Amino acid sequence: MKKLNPLVLLGALLISFLFLHSTFEWLVLSDDVYFDFYIDRLSYDRIAQKLQKKHEQKWLSAGVFLVVYSVRILFLALAFSAAFFAWNKLVDFKDVFTACVLAESVFLVRVFIKIVWFSMLDTSYNYNDVINFHPLSVLGLMNTGELEPWQAYPLSVFSFFEIGYVVLIAVVLREHLGSTLSAALRVAATAYASIMLLWLLLATFLLVINS
């Protein structure tokens, strides 16, 4: 496979996410949606102040997102490298990082689905509808109102996007992980399952103690 510059790929990924997020905020989570959500909780002036502050801090929020998301991908690459090492699969970290960046692109589809769903298919929605919408996930098949946050989060994680993520990792690193795609998929899936299990245990614990 032709070597790709991981930093260029990361830049393209972050720009794509920022573009889709801005489109999402413009078309779906508009100021009107926020007003409808807060109107029974806060005064009109207070809502206006919150929205003004939100707009003023837009670029700061974007900067924080860029840093946090980049660090997330870095930690995922480190976790994958450790998991592959445990499987006696020595993969160059640059290749693992490149694979993680490429695999993250599958989550762009999730944002795109949300934009299409609420801007074209289900236009009579409110803030809670948007927040609780988890396309192609286990949680999307259930009534979220009956679940506690610590129960809902793990179910929202299990989705077709996670499967797509693993497949992309296996495809990109196939020559390092196994002689066949199925062998590479087994290694990638096992590594990702281990990483996600640790993350879900931590996230669920934090949600329980804060509930």
C-alpha cells in the first residue's frame, strides 16, 4: 500500500468533521431548537445570553475539539499498538496511526445521516429527539426514556459504525496483521474489543457515580 502522510489525513479528517458539525448546527440544532428547549426553563433574556455566548465561543470550542479529537486518535493508536504487540504483531506506529485516522472517517457517515434525517425526513423534532438519536445502533432500537444514562451509553456505542471501524483497521493493516483479510479482521476485532471494553467499564463507572 502506498504510504500516506498521517498528518495530512488527520488534517483532512478534522476539517471534514468541523464542516459537518457546522452544517449540523446550522440545519438541525439551530437557535430555534435551543429556544424551544429552554423556553420553559429560562427567561427569554437568559436564553439569548446563552446563545450569544455559544456563538462567541464557537472558535474556541472548535479549537478544543481539534485538540481533544486528535489526542483521542493518538491514544487509540497507542492502545492498538499495545494490543497488536500482545498478539506478537509488530506494526510500525505510523502505520497504526494512519489506519486509525482512516477508520475514523466512518463516523463522518453518522453525522451525515443525522443531518439528512432531521433536515429532510423528520423535520418535526425537538432538542431531545436530536440528542437521543443514535442511527444504526442498538440504542436506536430501544426506548431511551426507560434507560439510565449509564445503561444508554454502552448501547449507543454498539453500532454498525464500530463494525465499519474495525473493518477499515483490518483492511489498512492487512499485510501486518494476517495473510488473509479474515485473519486481519480477527486480530483487529479482538484488539478493538479489548480497548472498548476497558473504555466502557471506565465510562459506565463514571456515569454511575455521577448519576
